[in-house]
Amino acid sequence: MTSPLLAIENLSVGFRQQQHVRPVVNAISLQVNAGETLALVGESGSGKSVTALSILRLLPTPPAVYLSGDIRFHGESLLHASEQTLRGVRGNKIAMIFQEPMVSLNPLHTLEKQLYEVLSLHRGMSREAARAEMIGCLDRVGIRQASQRLRDYPHQLSGGERQRVMIAMALLTRPELLIADEPTTALDVSVQAQILSLLRELQRELNMGLLFITHNLSIVKKLADSVAVMQHGKCVENQRADTLLSAPTHP
């Protein structure tokens, strides 16, 4: 049996408040396989984003405290990895896109500068080679007149275009795992459908694992192979998407 790409094992996470630690994720276990999508669903405050941020240890510590469990990528612990090891994983082997691209895009820099930084840092590419790669990737995610748009700043793009740029930025490193934290929530239905179609296509092309965080069951139906449901920091259901959607035991 093939081992999972990502395995979250009995993970508990809390936040320190004065003399106490408030648990927000409680003993959850999840797996993501190469080429498959796990949808992590639940209401706001259920612990979805804390779980996702824990994978790359992006939570500030303190106040965050990893209380128990482990997170393994290709069988190697991420929770106990050195910062140097994590730097080699973040953005290279595991990439993440967020609900609001303006949090990640620098408003003071052009798209070209920001995309080039990714290629220079993670793939060591020359500016000339990087430019061709950037244009190809922006074109791939549906940014028209990509060579001209490289000169644009984030505020000159629509919401859908910014999200496409974030996907392009994540995929430039050719990650093995993509974590997408509600990336289509702020988009209209037609743009949302285009982004989901793009993610499916790119996933097949790269055999990429996808952890997709959402509260939208229509997205789950279109995208997910498996579904995990979180409530109050606990994973209350975890099974194949067709099984869960046909007979859910939690609202």
C-alpha cells in the first residue's frame, strides 16, 4: 500500500491565554494522497485554517502551542523539523494559497518582480528564463496578454485575476502538495467555476495532492475525492466524497 503524501496524526493545537491554553484543534488525523483532493469542510471557527497553517508551521508560537501529534510529509515529521528543513519545503514541495490574495501580494511591487522572486529563490532561474516561465504560467491560468500584465500592480487586477496570479505563483514551484484555504469564497460563481476547473486540470498534470478548505458543499461535489468534516476543533467525519455526500451524518 502506498504511503500518503501528507499524514496528520492525532494533532492537537491550542492558543495560550495568560496561564491557560485554549484548545482549538483536538486530536485530528487526516491523509492526503498524491493526485487526490481532500476537502476539509466546516463552519467558521471549526479549526480548518489552524490545521492548514500548522502543516507548514506558520502559526506564531507563542501564542500557538502544538499540544500533541505530528504532521508527516513523505513520512518525515514537519512539526519536529528544523527551520532550515522547513524553508526547503515551504513554497517548494508544499505551496499555499489564501482566501484574500492581497494578503500575499505586495501592493508596491509589479507582478513581474513578485513572480521573479519566486523563481529566483526556489528554482534559481535567470531573469531571461524566468520571464518566459512567468508569461507561460500566467497564460496557463487564464491571464490574457500576460507579457503586458507583468508590468501591472496587484490593485490593477480584478479579484479573479489576483486569485489566478496567486495560483500561478504557487504552481511556479511545481509543488507536490497545494493547500488552498477558501480561495474562491470572494469570487462570483462563474469565476469560481473557472478557478476550480483550473485546479483540477493542473492537479492531473502535476499529480499534485490538494488540501482544499471550504464550507461550500457544491465545491466539494465538484472537486473532492475525500471529505473531512470539522466541528469545534474535532474531525467528526472522514470518508470518500461520494459516500459522505450521499449520506452525511453531520449538518
